[in-house]
Amino acid sequence: MKKQFIPLLLLLLCTVSGKAQLTLEDCYRKAQANYPLIRQYELIEKTKEYNLANAARGYLPQLAFSAQATYQSDVTKIPLDLDALGFSGVEIPSLSQDQYKTEFSLNQTIWDGGAIRSQRKTLRTQADVEQRDLDVSLYTLRDRVNQLYFGILLTDARLHQSKILQDELQRHLEQVASYIDNGIANQADYDALHVDLLKARQDEVELRHTRRAYLSMLAQFIGQELPEDVTLTRPLGNRAYSSENQRPELSFFDAQIRNLRAQDSQLTSGLMPSLSLFATGGYGKPGLDMFEDKFQLYGLAGVRLSWNIGNFYTQKNNRRKIKAGIQSVETQRETFLFNTALDVTQHDAAIDRYEEQLKYDDEIIALRRSVRQASEAKMAGGTLSGTDLTRDIHAEQAAIQDKIVHEISLLIAIYDRKYATNH
């Protein structure tokens, strides 16, 4: 029990006392979950289910109802003179000019040449195209999150260094004040340092407002309130990634081609005949017996074979259109891969550049620090002015700022490289 209790207690204490922390992966996940477009996945899935269900109903018996009332200017008559034929007094009945018909028809498909099956396949591939297109739209959120996240990291690093600079200037300001009392320095030396201290505080104000703006935008993206003291974890600058391109755009192109090929299959099914059973029941005047000019029930049933030969006229052009569509998608894919390869080359060059620059930053900072320390000694000996000292202090700080920029820029280049290939 003690062994289990101690880790839990430490975890609780860290949770209570520690500041809120946020990682880049957390931001990716929360931004995608919070983005309004994410609800489109559910709508696409529901629409696909409705369309597939409607298409499947084509296998069910199709029932139709019709009613008709007509008046004819003439009706069919038998042109026989029965009196001349010796049938005096016999009349051949004739139809009324007003006729009525009410029918119920039932049609059951037996074979449709694969039309419904190919239609359902096309509906599935179309829904897949819409989902893959949505994947592409949501993937672009990563780039926007990267800009905000690394913008905050860079601002945090500059704020930290600004605080160090202010402490350094404050320390020198107190030293110069004592030097003035001892007659080693004058008021101009003090004023020069004081101006730089005020300028550093002014820069801090600007940096804090910049951070607050970045943090507010990031909070809107991830749908979570972020306190000003939140700590953003600096991600690892790991270059161990694959060169294989896994961008969602490639899946989108594949889905488009599958959809076009499904449409081609639908064209094939449209060339086939269809076979069905049918039954019709009705009530009208006349019925099936044309010589009974009265209302009566009637019915008929049978097998129907239908074949739309007209589809052969447009088949060749329709297939050419689909082939052209596939070639267009393939061209888009090649263009995308070409542009992505250029981006990767650019990002690799930037990574190499920043890594090379970082090799010299520590040595430059050490030398600048040495110069600044020598200037402090000269200031203490009364042989250097406050203006010259502040120049050397700022030179050291500029070298430190350069290293900060190089480190963050390296991270940005690495994650831009990862974004380019989705690794």
C-alpha cells in the first residue's frame, strides 16, 4: 500500500502545484476536435447511409397507382352491315366516347445488369472523396497551429532573456551609482544605463502583448481557455523522419480515381438489359373486353425485358470523359508531389543552415561575455564610459538572442519539414 500511495501522492502534488502545460500534439488534437468543420464527417456518413438505403430499395417491389378519365372524339367501330348479311335486328355494341381507368401496377426487378450494385459503389466512393477532401482541410490546421505555437515559444524565450537583461542592467545601474559616489563615474554613465533599462522594460511590454495575442488565438483554435502563465513544452528537434510522403492529399487523389472508375462501371451496367416481373390490376370502363362497355375489374401479369439501346450512342464519349478525368487527377498528383519535393528541399536546406549557425553561437556568446566582463572591469577602474559598457552588454545580449532565434527557427524548419510529408 505504501509503495502505491507514494507515487500517487507525488503525482497529486505535481498536479496541484505545477503550472498548466501544453504540448504541440495536444494542440493538434484539440484544434481538430474543436474545428467546426469536424462535424462534416458525421453529415457525410449520414448522407452516404441515406443514399445507399435509397439505392437498395431498387430491389424492392415497385408499386404505382394511376387514374385516368378521357373523352374521345371517335371510337373503334366494326364496319359490317349486318342487315345486308341477313342478320336483321342484330346490333354490334360500340364503345362509349367517355372512358375511365384506375390501375395498380407492381414491378419486381429480377436482373438489372448490375445497375443498382454499381450505383451503390459509386455512392460509397463519392462519400470517400468528400471525407478525404475534409481530411485535407483539417490537416491545414497543423500549419496554423505550428505558427502560433512556435510564435509563443519564441516570444517566451525572448521574454526570459529580456528579464535577464533587465536584471543585468539593474545590477550595473546600482554599481554605477556607487561609482558616482566614489567619483569613478558620472551622471551621464548612469543615465545611459538607465535609458537602456527603460527600453528593455518597454520591449518586455511589447513582447507580453504579442504573447497574449498569440495565446488568445491558440485558445480559440483548441477551444480551451489558456491562462497567461501556461507553459508550452518545447518539442524535440528530431530529424529522424522518413522521406515517404504521407500527406492526406494523396489519399484524396486516390479516392477521386476510385470514384471515376466506379462511374465507369456504372456506364457498363447501363448497357445491359433488365428483366422484371410485373402485375397490373385495375377497374375501368371498358375493361380488357372491349365489347363490354361497362365498369369491370381486370388484371394482367407477365415478364418484361427492356433494353435501352440509346446508351450505346454516348458510351464512347462518356468513357473518354472519365479517362480524361483520371488523367487530370494524376496530373494534379504529380504537380503536388513536385511542389512538395521542392518544399522538402527548401526545409532541409534551412535545417542544415540553422544547425551550422548553432555550432558557433555558444563560442560567440562566450567571447561577447568575455568582452563585457572586461568592460565591467574598465568601468570599475574609471577608464570606460557607461555608453561603451551598454554597447558591450547589448552585443552579448544580441548574440544570445541570435542563438534563441536559431534554435526556434530550427524547430520551425523541422516541423515545417514534417508538415510537408506528414511525419
